[in-house]
Amino acid sequence: MSASLETLPDELLLEVFRNIPQDVPQDVPEAWNLALTNNADVLVQQATTSMSFSKAATVIKCMSGWTKTDRLVGELYARGCTQVIEDISSSRFTDAKQILAIIQCLLDSTHVPDDYFLGVAKACRDLVIETIRNKRFLDTDDIFEVIEQLLSNTRLPNDYFAGVVETCRDLVIQAIRSGNFIAARLTLGVIQQLPDNTRISDDYFYGVVETCRTLISPAVSSNRFFDAKQILAVIQCLLDSTHVPDDYFFGIVETCRTLIIQAISNRRFDNASSTLEIILRLPSSTCIPDDYFFGVYKTCQGLAIQAINNDCFDCVDQITSMIRQLPGNTHVSDCVCPSIQTD
């Protein structure tokens, strides 16, 4: 046993351990075990890659048939967790997942506490917060793969990722206010990746919805329709987890109706159409009374009559198209203006 085990090729190393006799003579087992254990210790201490961890784990498994390996297993776990945390922190996620899988395989032959890997879980949690703050959203996919791997034998409290949820909420509000709507949606996507047992109250993101509602009307008023649509897309991401009253967005409907009438009166039909599209993109639960847009129709009627009298039939076509876009609960009377009926 003068040769050091870590210098042996994998095939030869495994062959050595697999052929160790189970009935070691009683007068030499202590020296035998000590020599093997000392060499195995070196393998554990020097393990830094998935290959070296695999070699150490295999040796420990082979030794478990004829000697106690609890200490070696514990040291390999500790060394493995340290290396996994180091790899995660350096964005070496493939290495981290491979090493974690290797040391988790030893669970079949030994018992470790449920919280043994909490150090790795904490490193993952901290790194998720760091990555979303730095908008490195691609890294979060790899981190959550490590977390999912941990959950196979690690029990995490329901509020373990509360800090991630809080950070996401604050960053989404900041992103919306600064007009970075892509970052807002990507940050919300991180929430969807959290473990299923993560506890989030129904009104936790109410402040995000409230911020969105506040910003939509000014965006539409200044003809920033793209921004308004992006804000509505953020709202749609939250509707499954956030309850809002049916009349929550009615102020936006009211503002848009006024703006549509103004745009039509000024013959700015593109703006009128874009504003109406914002209304149609509001959550389906938004309650709009029947004939709420009848005033818009009346404005269209008056303008159409003027256009017909002036032989401006292109304008009539635009007005007719505008009427066709009105909400379905807007009743158009046959006797109001037969010349521009939509049927």
C-alpha cells in the first residue's frame, strides 16, 4: 500500500478495491484498514472535479463492505458541498450539478440529516437574488436546476425563498417605472421557477398591479401605445396570482373613451384605434357597462355625415372601421345613420 491511490487509473483503482478479500485475517485488519483509509482520505481531500469526486465516492462504496466509512462519507459530503457552492458562485453550473449528483448517490448507503445540503440551497438562493439584480436571467435557469436537484432529498421551509419573492416584486416595480418592461416580465418569470411549496399570498403583488394601473393612462394620453401594451402584458403575468376587483381598471376605460372621442374628432383614426386596442387588452374581468361607448359611436356618426356631405368617402371608410372595433356590447341603432352601418 505504499502507492498513493489518487495516482492510480480509475480502472485499476476500482479493481484493487473490488478484489479486497472480505475475510481479512484478524491479526492485520487494523493496519490494512488504516492504510486504505489514509489513501481514501487523500482522495476526498483532493477532490475538486466531478471525475475526482466520482473516484472518491466509488472507493468509499467499495470500502463500505468491510469497514466503517461514516467519517469518510461525512468528509466527502462536506468537501462536495463546499465545491458545489464554489462552482455555483463561479457560474460553473454543469460541474456543480455533476458533483452534487455524485455525493447524493451516497445517500443510498448512509444517512444524512434532511438539512445537510442547506448550505448549497442558501448559496443558490443568494445567487438567484444577485442574478436578477444584475439582470443575468439566463443564469437563473441553471441555478433552479441545481435547486430542483437538491429538493430530491432536502426539505426546505415554505418561506425559504421569501427573500427572492420580495426582491422580484421590488425590481418589477422599479423596472416598470423606468420603462424596462422586458426586465419586468423576465423577473416575474423567476417567480414561476420557484419550488411549488413557496408560499406567496394572493395580494403580494397587488402593488405591482397598482403601479401598472397608474402608468397606463399617462402612456395612452401621450400616445405611447407600445408602453401601454407592455404594461398590460405585465399585468397579464400576475392575474393568476393576484385578485383585483372587476372595476379596478374602469378609470382607464373612462380615460380611453375620452381620448378616443378627441382623436376621432381630430380625424386621428390611428390614435383612436390604438387607444381602443388598449381597452380590449384589459383583463377580461373588467366590467364595461352596455353602450358605454355609444358616445364614441355618436361622434363617429356626426363626423361621417360631414364626410358624406363633403364627398370624403375615404374618411367614411375609416369611421366605419372604427365602429367595427367598438366593444360588442355597444348597440348600434339602425336608425341612427343607415349610411355607415357595419353589417
